[in-house]
Amino acid sequence: MAPFDAGAPVPQPETDFRDVLAHLASGVAIVACWDGEAPRGLLVSSITGLSVAPPRFLFCVRKEAGCHDALLRRPDLSVALLGAGDEEEALRFASGSRAHERFDPGRWRLHRPTPPVFGGGVARAVCRVDTVVDAGSHSIFIVETEHVGFSPGPALVAWNRGLTTVG
């Protein structure tokens, strides 16, 4: 690792900040809810545990994301923390052009009134939206976990504009 050079030129803020964020390794999760009769979901890499008591996550959703408004309308949702074997599912939820491939009943429990729940991942949680914070181009969702399932294993992680595993 090169030493910090205080005399180095100042980087271009927007381009370099995106590069910085790309190099911030983070777990990936699928967040899903019902939108009327249809299941909706998206991949998030901005998820983090917020507290144990009460059990809460927070994650960020771009306001232009197709699922954003459905999440605002529905208080109940699911969160699936993805594992090493879930890369293909992650790619389905990361790509709008693959939306028609999502929510296969062989991979998802689609039993209303419970939110859609992914059958894979290292953890699955049914949550209720507690607070939504306006954060410019994104909304920060703080959700309280009501039920959780856990299957220990290597985690799927977003890093450098791709997916990799750790653990």
C-alpha cells in the first residue's frame, strides 16, 4: 500500500467517490414486498445491522428504483442476506431486464399476507418498516425484524462493481 501523499492532486469528487464506494465491501440482500397482487423486490448492497434490541436493519433504496414506491406503501417486507450460492439470484434482482425471472415459486415462498420470502441465503427475515428517512436521491429504510431464519455459510459480498464471497 502506498503511503498517503498530502501533496497529491485533489481527485475529481464525483467520479472518485463512486470508485471509493465500489471498493467498500458490503453484504448484499434482496428486499421484497407485495405491490398489489404482484411481488416486487430489489438487490441492495447498503444494508447494515442497526440494533439488536429491538432487532433492526437499515438499507438505502434509490428513489428511482422500480420497487421504491411499493416499499413506501407496504409496511411488511422480507430481507434475504445472500450467501455464496446465491449469485445468480442476486444478478436477477440487480437487473431490470431480468425482472420477469424473479420470484420463481421453486426459490420463493409466495404466501400472502406474508411478504415474499427467499428460500436461500444465509439469513431471511420478515420485517416491518419502522422509519423512512429522506436522504436526497435515496430513502433510508429502518426496519424492525419480526421473524428470522439463519443458515450459516459464506456470505455474498459486493466489491469493485462485482460479487464475490467471503467466509
